[in-house]
Amino acid sequence: MKKNIPNFLTICNLILGWMSIYFAFNNQINHAIFSIIIASVFDYLDGFSARWLKVSSKLGAQLDSLADFITFGIAPAIIIYNLSITVPFLESLFTEGFLYLIIGLIPVFAAIRLARFNSVQQETTYFSGLPSPGFALLAISLSIIFIENGYEFFKKIFPFIAITFASMMVVNMKFIAFKINNFQFKNNKLLFTLIFISIVSSIILILLGYYVLILPIVLFLYLIFSIIYNFIS
């Protein structure tokens, strides 16, 4: 029974990714974004439960990658496309089909990232390339800024910013993994510092009423600390 728990959580991730696509195509972007956020929680829990219960399997690993491809590769791309076609500048610059094709680079990068992850057998304390859930959260952070703020220039370059972040999934760069083998500060200085600053920043933003900036700021901090990690590791 317990060996199926991680797979059940992975399926929850997959269903939420599928629902995100449905909401995006029905212009319910907030629901689509929320679905990805909840899916990312299930994605973390399936890996955590597999390690905790010691029930990891090849089937679970493949199922996890396929779910991640849909939820964190295709679903964010659909959200980005449906927001982009509402921008008159982009609509005049590209046909809808060509814009859809360009944004198709996002699931391509996600597929390469996940295939590369599956082909590496060794266990590491970091991610090589931006993990697909990390990209998806970055993408929806950009989408939240798109929805909540009327910066016309940002809207014009919105899909290209998203594609640039998507390309980070395939770069040869180390990104911090939230894998804590022990809770000693000296062994997790950078990770604990990132968590602490993220919490403090979130509290400040809540007190100031800038709820919409919490996710973008936390993810920006994650990118900064990952860059620092490459220099000190």
C-alpha cells in the first residue's frame, strides 16, 4: 500500500496540470495559476514521501517526469500564450500560430531538462539546470505581474522573458536543491540563509500589502542564491 502513496501524489500533480490547461484555454488564468501552485506542492510531496517511505521505483520516476512535463512544461506555456495574444503589439507582430510555435520552445526545454535528469544516475545535492517546477513558478510569477500591473513594455516582451527563463532549464548551471540530509547550520548555510531571507521578505511584503510580489521576490532570491552557489561550491 505505502509504495503507491508517492505515485498517487504524482497523479494529483498531473491532474492539476491538466486542469490548469483547461482553465487557461477558458481564460480563467487565475485558476490556471493556482492549479500549478498546488501541483508544485504535490510534486514536492511525492519525492519527499518516496524518500521517507523508501519506496522509490523506476515506474514512479518515469511517471513523475511525465507529470512534470505536462504540469510544469505545457501548462505554463499555455498560460503564457493565452496572455500574450491579448497584447495588440504581439498580435500585430506575429500570427497566433507563429506565436504559439515560438512559445512551444518552453515545453521543448522542459522535455530536454526532464530527459537529461532521468539519464543521470548519480544522486547530487543540487539541480543541474533550473528544475521544471522552478521554471513553472517563475512563469506564473511573471503572469501575475502581467495581470496585476499594466506595464505596456513588460507585456510586449513578456513571452520572450518567459522563454529566456525556460532556457535556464537546459544550461549547465547548478541550482540549489531543497534536500536536507541533516539540520546542522554549517552544512546548509546557503539554504538556511535563503529560507530565512525569503521568510523575512514575505512578512515585509505582507505588512506592506504587496502580496502579489511575494512569489516573484522569493523566486528571484532563489536565482540569486543559486548563482552564488555556483561560485562557492
